[in-house]
Amino acid sequence: MRERATRKLVLDKQRLAALEPGGAADRPIEVSSSAVIPVRARSQRCPLCGGSLLLDEETATMIDGKSLRTAHLTCQQCGVRRELWFRIGSPLPN
């Protein structure tokens, strides 16, 4: 019963993380440049244990005609894999 409760808690935390900005393709984090993505991705914490995330790779994807970047991350503490979605916006004028 305890193991089932732990599994349910993990699934609930994963669902909540998917609802946060960057948690899904329909809620990307807007950044000004692709150079910012690794820094922003590594600054996030694991939604399950709070551990540091390691950037495994970054990929580009077209969804509904929009170019999105995906940061593929792995928690250094618990080993859970996570994706964060980013959209590169137009830079602000000087």
C-alpha cells in the first residue's frame, strides 16, 4: 500500500511539472536566444526530488508551424528524465 501511494505521488508530481511553463509544447518558456536555453534548463530543479538537472541534449522541433526547442534533462540525484520546451522570441530593441 505504501509503494502504491509513493507511485501515485510521483505521477502527481510529474503531472504538475507538465503544467508548469516549459512542461509541454503548448506552454514553452520564451527566451531571447538559443544560447540562453542551456542556462535556463540547468537552473531548473527536478520536480520529484529537487535535485540538479543535467542537460543531455537540445533538439529543435516544428509543431503547428512554430519552431520549438526541447531540452532533454536527467536528474543527477534520482535519475528521472525530463523535457523542457522553449520558444525563441524576437530580441528586444536596444
